[in-house]
Amino acid sequence: MSQYYTSTDHFVLIPALMLALFGCAVLLFDFLIFPHPKQRKWLIVFLIIGEIFTGAGLWRQQSFLSSYGLNELTAFNGTLTIDGFALFFNWLFVLLSVLVAIVSYRYLEIENEHHGEYYGLILLAQCGMFFMATGTDLITLFLGLELTALSFYVMVGFLRTQKRSNEAAMKYLLLGAFSSGLLVYGFSLFYGLSGSTKIVDVADALAAREPGDPLVVLAMAAVAVGVLFKVSAAPFHMWAPDAYEGAPTTITAFLATGSKAASFAFLMRIFLGPLESARPTWEPLLIGAAVLSLFIGNIAAVTQTNVKRLLAYSSISHAGYILLGLIAGNETGLIGVAVYVAVYAFMTLGAFLVLVALRRRDLIGEDIEDLAGLMESSPGYAVLMLIFMLSLAGIPPTAGFIGKYYILLALIQTGHYTLAVIAAVFVAVAIYYYFRIVRAMFVSERKETAPLASTFGIKVALAVSGVLTLGIGIYPDPFLRMAGFSLIR
Amino acid sequence: MMEQLWLIPALPLAGFVVNGVLGRRVSKAVVHTVAIGTVALSFLWVLKTLSALMPLETAHVERYGTWIASGSLEFALEFAVDRLTAVMLLVVTGVGLVIHIYSVGYMAHEGGYYRFFAFLNLFMFFMLTLVLANNFLLLFVGWEGVGLCSYLLIGFYFLRRSATTAGNKAFIVNRIGDFGFSLAMFLMVVTFGSLDFAKVFPAVEKMPVEAAAGVVTAICLLLFVGATGKSAQIPLYVWLPDAMEGPTPVSALIHAATMVTAGVYMIARSWPLFTHAPLAMDVVATIGLLTALVAATIGMTQFDIKKVFAYSTVSQLGYMILGVGVGAFGAGIFHLVTHAFFKALLFLGSGSVIHALSGEQDLRKMGGLRKHTPITFVTLVCAGVAIAGVPPFSGFFSKDEILLAAHHHHPWMYWIGALTAGITAFYVFRAIFLCFFGEYRGEGRPHESPPSMTIPLIVLAALSLGGGFLPVPHFLDPVFPAMEGQHESALVFVSVALGLAGIGVAAWFYVLRPGLADRVAASLGGLYRLVYNKYFVDEIYWAAVVRPVVGGSRTLLWRVMDAGVIDGIVNGIGGRARDAGRLVRLLQSGNIRSYATWVLLGSVFAIIGMGLAGGLR
Amino acid sequence: MAGVPLAWYLILSAILFALGIAGFLFRRNLITMFMSIELMLNAVNLSFVAFSYKFGRVDGQIFTFFVMVVAAAEAAVGLAIILAVFRTRKTLAVDEIDSLKY
């Protein structure tokens, strides 16, 4: 207690320090070293260097844990915890940030909004995600959440001159701030109940309380609503389709994958930490939210014609599946959540990246019709999109199947048969709308002749997400083992 | 000790990837260098591995990791080599290498050069995975993979309608077989809780032999359904003759030497199961024998040179199945090996003839070719004497071992088998005589093939002649259960005599008395037409299975099921979903204050719900 | 100060929070809605400070500082976005900003 900044603290904090440092440095470099817009591509290299340093920090933490056989490493008097869970999610964030960064430059040039801040914001958002996955204290968790959210508010509205983009940013901002108000109000009640901001203390205090205690219920409800809002579970999902549709597609990809994964990490930290003892109290709420998400996500996706909006609704339904894993709550279910989050991130990212390539100077490329005849014009992209759609629909041998398999298995193991049946029924509905996209690509006549805005970055990112989506489906074991380490012990 | 077995299939896979990605941009020389190089390296790696592992009394297993693990069921990514696998590896990589080299000359003027070699390499990958697999699931992956490659290569000339039809036929017929295979795997999981060879087989050994039908019998019969598909046995053999639509090297490699023998390999591999199900064994032997006879008789009447050899393949596969069915597993595999030599040679030789005649496949338009294509002629005769069972060439040893085992099982099986041997000798030499003797009946100038084609022919000819002295059955002794009982060596003379008689009759019909064959055919009338039309099996299947299914699916399935039920469900789900979707999207009004209201309503519900849930406890 | 029970602070905090929510739901001007959110956050601050005072620990007050920082940052970003919205639409009435829907 006497020392305020120990070497362990430093060791744990390094990845976040690197992200913040490089994030700020990108902002500086933007006008100091690369004043000309054409040079801004080089900021991507700078971002990747930052990610390499971050990755090195994570790598050292991981090897430290494994060489000493430790389950976790806490720092700053228990406010940050590096464990398998944190490492799993942080690796995911590193990968997603790099992939999003390398696909962006051409897209932003086409939109005439290629600014250096963009890359700085990606790094800062990732810094927030680090705290969301690593924090074990209400303060660090809240700060991480807000840092991520603030970066995303700006990025969603990045196309300043476009009505859709700043409308999306405004809605996301207002609703996001509203929900974090609810969340932090819940946090203040947690603090009042336990006298501490550490989640272990909160857990003890809540476990000692009567189950029906109104203050507990109020606090938990406020926190749960705030968290469910962040993961865009129904009925708190309303911001998601609008924000996804209006945001620049690259940012939609990052929002749908990185931010979502971080929000689920946050949700797991909260629900498996302080709220675990109150499981019977919140379980009905989560069941309701999960089923409603499945229903609204899948049903509303059916009528969409805008692919970004369709994928937004699909992402709401995937949030429902992930919540089901948490509801099952046994080891299979919790591994299933980690598996599903990562798998969902890869396949959703891939699908959005195809849309990024479809955006050309005079074509927005977001409607299902814009995909028509893609097989004819760019078979590579069409086949990759097919893989992502199969995976999103959960058809073997793709990664999406592995995710759904784990969730359903966990539900059956824990005796939630009704939920398993409901989940399976919505898989059938989902096939219907994913195949509308497939049919457009493979059956419909080609309409658009302009070549895709394909860049080296897009190709690399698509290859990575395609290989992961298919590879995890064909040879899941290494990945499953990695996910297995992510259990919160 | 690791021998890096994974390199054996990985090398052709690398060839596939390289050719698949870059093939379109590089020259033909680079394409075939990569393709042949990877297969050659794979072959060398097999030799190196085997020499290091000899004498290989017990299986050498290499584990690369867990493939899929869920609950108590775990599938490992394991390769294993025992003596059976060693034989298969040598055959697949060796014959595969020879055929790759041959393809350079044969495919020289064809389009899609890189596509062809890429698929061929991919096939090698899957076939090697199949023989190296140490559990049924991995074997099944290889099994499906070779089927896929076969489908792709049969339809290689995809602009020809008959080629795509043949590809589709192979695909559909094989799906029936694969369905049986997957059911068998399912039953094995239920019964033994595993698909590992190392777990299933010892578990079976502990069970009593099933005198009456039981679960092991069911598993074996279902596995055999799979084998009838892949190895073209009655009633699923119909795809193989049509598969000759593919390029000739494909016919030689996939549809003669390797893939079609996968069923035989699989039965031999699962002998502990089959020996515990005598009933299934009898079914296997009977089907094999029937297939051998029926296909041989059809082979007598065909005029397309590749069709003759295709039916011959079906017939010889019948022998192998007969062999494993009567418990002579070693003999069955031995015949598989010698057959790989002489049947690959027959196909490559016929390919050389077709190449010489610029695509002509009709025997009636050949004749007298021995002057124009001497090397092809000599090598084809070598293959002929080998398949006809003339001692001391390869077919004699392997076939007689099967026949003697069959005699030990049931004497009548021997006699039918020996008769079939005579017919075999007849149709093979009929083809050779029609092709190489008499007057040339076609147009155009025949020419001998380039060395890249003739050298493989010579290599295979040497193997066909001398392959019988390979000690394969003896080598396989540690793998398989010993056959009890003494063989009647005197019977050898019967089958040899029948074989020689077959050759003699063929010579009499087609060399000494040309025209006699037509008169005999005419006098046999209806019987001849019956055989010539392949017993109308395709037509019967068409009338009895395909048309009712297609018609039925059009009327019943399409009208009732599809339009009514499936469409109803799909449209129902889709339609109801669309209706519901219209409602749900109205909630999404676009107005931020209504969104906030929903958030608040949700919170109120959350508080009430959680209060109730907490209170109820 | 010592005479004021904790519950009063909490009730005041709850009332402020509810007022914030009500303001967010019923006002139609973007800036006012934004101010309502600030009100909600200040209600949270009040409750943190009250608890902190009761426990005699500083971590609640630290949290308050962070909430204030976040509120400031939110205001900066939020006003910038509102400005951008106003530039493209020439209005601050939320009910007219609903082009993204369904």
C-alpha cells in the first residue's frame, strides 16, 4: 500500500500505456510529420508499430503467467487483473484494430475524409477496450467503457458532412450517454451497498444481502440495463441499426466487432463477478433480453434491403445467442461465450469488409442489389462473402457452427431445453435472410460494372478473416483450447 | 519418434495450393514440374519413412493434436502407418507419380492444364489422408475428399454435357454410399463411444462373434453400403462406366488404381468388425462375386475401349471384395496392388491409343495398330496376360489366391470366379485383338505417343509382369488374421486353363475368323442385346428409381412437400417473419426519444422482473 | 452536515436522476436533452459523495472526479456532434432528425 506505482503495476499497464501513447502520438504526427493527405497512409504503419508494442506487452504478460503457473496477476491494488480472460479479449482487440486500420485508407479517401485522427481514435478506443476486459474495479471498468464509447461517438460521426453519419453519431451519443448514466447510477448504489469499488467486495456485499432487497434490485437493474445497452440486446438495441447504418462502413465493422466484444467482456466481468451470487434474480431478465434479441434481431433482419442494417439486426440476434451462453453458465457455456464472441467478430468483420470494397466513388454499395452478380464480377469476394454468410447462419464447416454448437450444447447440458429449441428455430429464420444475400451474389444478374475498390489492405484483412472463419470451422481445436484458457476462475 | 508422416499428404496439398493460386499465370512447364515434383517428393518421403520404420511389426502412430473435442467424445488428428497402410502408400504415391508423368504428354494439348494438375494433386492429398487416417472420421474426410475430386475431374470437360451428367451421376450415387458410411459411424459412436481404430477394434475383439444379426452386423453392412458406392459394386456400380467421361489419366488413377479401391481398403482395415459379423461377410462375398461376373459379361460386348476396361475394373473390384468377403484380406489387398499396376497400364495404354487416333475410342474403328504404335501394343499385351491370370505374371498370383480362398469358403464361389476369369481373359484380348490386329478401319494417321507417355507404360508393364513376385500377402501376415485350412493346389490349373481358353477364343473370334463374332452375336440375339445393353440396369434404375424420384419430387415433393410443406415452412417462416418484420421495424421509428422510452420501459420491466424473481426465491 | 441523514441525500439524488430522465424523454431540443444527461450524472455524483462521506472513504469521491471528467469529455464530443448535426440540418429539434429508421 505504501508504494503507489509498483513494477507489477507497470507490467500490467504496459499494453494500455502503449495504446494511449501511440494514440496521442498519431494525433501529433498527423500534422507534424505527415501534413500532406497523401502521406496519411503511413500512419497505418505507425499504428501497426504501436500494436506490435502492445502485443509484445501482452505476450510478456502471457508468458509470465504461464511460466509461473499463475491464474492471474493483479495490479493497482486489485483494480486491474490480467488473466486468461483479459488476454484472450485483448489479443482479439489487437487483431481487430489492425484489420480495421489497414482496410480504411481507400474508403476514407473515397469519402474525402481521410484524417489522421481516425487512426488515433482507433488506438484510443482499443485502450478503452483494454480496461473493459482487464478492469476488476468499478472505476476502471467505467473509465474503459467511456473511453471506448467517446472514441466511437467521434468515429461514427466521422463523415462530418453527411447527414446520415452525424445523425447516427448523435443518436449513439445521446442514447449511449443516457445508458451510461443509468449504469453509473447503478454503480453508485453498488458502492453504497458495499463501501468499495472493487468488484470482489461488491460481490461479497451483494451475496450477504437479502435476495429481494429493493436497493439491490434497483442497483442491479440499472447496471444490467446499461450493460445490455452496450451489447445491443433488445429492447435496448434501438441505437444499433441506426448507428451501424450511418457510420462509415469501416467503423461499423469495428463497432460491431471490437466494441461488441469489449462490451461482452465488460458484461462478463460484471455478471460473473459481483452479480454471480444473485444469478436467480437476474437470470429471468437475461432470458427475456436474449429471447427478445433473437426475436427482434432475426425478424427485423428479414425485411431489410440495406446490408449494413441487415447485419446490424443480425448482430442483435447474435448478442441473443451469446447471452444464452451466459444463461447456461456452466463451463461449456462460458467457453461458448468466448468462442462465439471471437467467431462472431471474425465473420462479421469479414462481411463488413466486403461492403467496404463495394463502396466506390459513385456507388454506396450497401444495398443487397449492389451485391447482384458479384460471383461473376469478383468471384473471390463472392466466395468469401459466401463463407461469412454460411458462418453467420451457423452452417458447418464454418466457425459460426462451432459457436452455435457450444451455446446449444451448454443449454442442453444445463436443462434449458425450451431455450435450446427457441435458439434452433431462429437459426432457421436466419438462414432465410442470409441466403437472400447469397442469392443476390450467385443468381441475380450483374448490374454494376465498376471494379471493386479493392486494396492490398482489404485483401489481407479479408484473407485473415476468411481463413479464421473457415479454419476454426475445419480445425477448431487450437482455438477452442485458447478459448478454454479464457475462463474466469 | 516422429517420422513427420503429415508431410506425405501435405506435399501434394502444397502442389494444389501453388497450382491453384498461381497456375493460371505460369507456364505449363512450371505447372507440371510443381505437380510432379510434389508427388515425387511425397513418394520419396514414403520410401524414407518406411525404410526408417521397417520392419513395422506394429502400427506407428503420430498424433498432431486434438481435432474436435466435445464432452467425452474426442477426435484426434492422428496418422498411423502399419503394413497395410505401407502397401497402400506405396501404391498410391508410386502409381500416382507414374500417372502424373504420363499426364504431361496426354494433357499437353488440352485446356485447363493447371486446373487438371491442381485437382490431381488435391486428389493425392485426400487419398493419402484416407489411407493414413487413424480414425473413421478422418478416413471419412479423405473418403469425401476423393469423391469430390473424382466429381470435379469427371466433369473436367465441363462443356460436354455428357461429362457433367456423368459427374452428377457419380456424385449422387456416391452420396447414397456415403449416407451408409455416416450411419455406420453414428452407430459406432453409439456402440463404442469412439471412432478411433485403436478403441473400436479392441472393443469389438472383446465381443462375441455374432451368429445372428446384431449391431456389429449392422455397422458392417452400412460400411459395406459405403464400399459399394466408392468401389462400384452391385447395385451402385453404375456410376463408374460413365465416369470414363473424364480424361484418361483420371480414369487410370482415380477410377482404376486408387480411389475405387478405397472400399476394399476400408473393409480390410476394419477386419476386426467384419470377422465378428459372418453374415455381413457372406453378403460382402456374394455381392463381390456377382459384381465380378455381371460386369465381366457386359465387358465382353462393349465397343468403346474405355468402357471395356471400365467394366473390367468393376469386375476386378468384385474379385477384391470377394477376397475380403471370404476372409482373405491379404489376398484382396494383393489383388488391389497388382490390379493397380495392370489396370492403370490398360487405361494408360488405351489412352495412348486414343491419343494416337486423335480421340477415337470405338474399337470398330481401330485395328492393325501394332505396326503404328508398337510400344503401346507390347505393353498392353503385358497388361493383358497379367489380368488374364497367365502364370507367372502378376494377376495369376493374386487372383488365384482369392479364388482358392473362395473355394475354401464355398466351392461354388470358386467355380463362378474361375468362369469369370475365363471371361476376363476373353474380353481383354478381344479388345487387344480388335485394336491391334487385322486391318486399320479408321481414318487419319495413327502415331506413337511421346516418351513422357510411353515410359510410364513401360514401367507399369514391368510391374504388371513381375508384380506377382512381390511378397505382399506374406508382408501383410502380421496385420490380418491367419486363414485356416489347406488350399487345393490342383485347382490352380483349372483357372489357368480357363484363362488361356478365354484368350484362345478371343484369338479365334477376332484374329483367325473375323466376322465369326458378329454371327455368334446375331445367333444369340436377345441374350446378346441384353448383355450389350448392360442388362438394361441404367434403364431399370431410370424407370424404377430416377424417374419416380424425379417425377415424384416434381409432383409429390414439389407440389405437396415443396410448394405445400417446405415452401410453406420457408415461406411461412419467411412470410410470417416478413409480416412480423414489418411490425417490428415500425418500433424502430427513427426518433431518439422513442428509443429512450424503450430503454426506460425495459428498465422498469427489469426492476419489476428482478424484484419478483428475487422476492419469489 | 452531521445532522442530515444519508437517506435524504439519496432521495435528493434519486429525484435529480429522475428529473434528468424526464428531461431527456420530454424535451425536444438537443442541447436540453444533453443537459438532462449532465443532470443525471450529477445525481450520480451526489450519491457517490454521500456514500463516501458515510463510509469515511475517499474512493467514492475519486469516482466522482472521474464521472466529472467523463461528463466534461462527453460534453466536448457531444457539442461537437450537435454542431455537425446543426450544420447539415439547420435544426436542433430531435423529432426532425429521424432519417435513419426501420
